[in-house]
Amino acid sequence: MFEWARENVPLLTALCSVVALAAVFGAVGGAIPSAVLPRASDAALAAIPHFNAAVSATAIATILFGWRAISRGNVRRHRALMLTSFGLFVAFLAAYLYRLIHVGTAEFPGPETAYTYLYLPFLGIHILLAIACVPFVFHALLLAATRPYEELYHTRHAQVGLVAAVLWLISFTMGIGVYVMLYHAF
């Protein structure tokens, strides 16, 4: 099984990406009924955006520290930080989708002009980058999971990981910007 995974990283990347994005689009599109999940208290649901902003800020730090670790040749620390980043991403996504299924999307509280010319373009770019980073993240992780680190130097792990990290950093940062616009700026 492991050898099959090693030889089929692109296929596994595609499958993982499709499953992850299907869950997101299913939740956004209302295809996942709220009755399938127990409902948390209103206070817990209201706390999720703040929790996710903290998770995003922490993920930004772990990605940057992971990048720094690999640039210094510390593979073990890089691996731990990148796995932590992925775990934070999963926690963020689970909390976001849970809230989305139970509450729906947040209404922009600011003026129509800010909504049209600031918030929507910013949100659109954030969403596009978040979608685009998914296959890069999975591909980098799957390459790392199916090979000893010495072999990673003979793969596209470094190039794919760089793209993943950059997209991930921008997306998480813009996500915090969306949070600030929704809950603090207006």
C-alpha cells in the first residue's frame, strides 16, 4: 500500500483536494444539513471567528518558522512545524465549516461602498488563493509522507512546498483581514 501511495502522489493529491474542496463547497452551498451535526451554544458559535483568527495567526507563525527551519537545514523542525501548520489548517477548516453549516455566512456590517469596492474583492482574492493552495499543500505533504527526507531533494517537494507556503501565508493573512473587516473595522 505504501509503495502504491509513493508511486501515485499526483492521484492522491487530486483525490484529497477534491474531497477537501467538496466539503467546503458542500457546506457553502448548503448541501450539508445542519441536522447531521450537534449544535453548539450560540456563544460557542459566536466565538469561532475569533478562534479562527487566532488559529490563522498561529499558522502564519508556524509556516514562517518552518520555512526558516528548512532554510537552515533543520529538517526535523521543518517537518514538525509544517505538520503543525497543516493541523492548524484542519482545525480552522473544521471550525469554519461547522459554523458555516449552523449559522451561514457572516453579513458585512459596513457601508455598501466598502462592501463593493473593498470587502468583496479582498474576500474574492482570499477565497481564490485558499482554493489554489489546497493541491499544493497536499502534494508537498504527500511527497514528504511517502519518502525519506534524503529522497525529497530529487522531487519537486521544495518547489511545490514554496508555492504552497506562499499561497498559504497570503491566504491566512487575507483571512485575518476579512475577519477584521467583519468583526472590528465596521
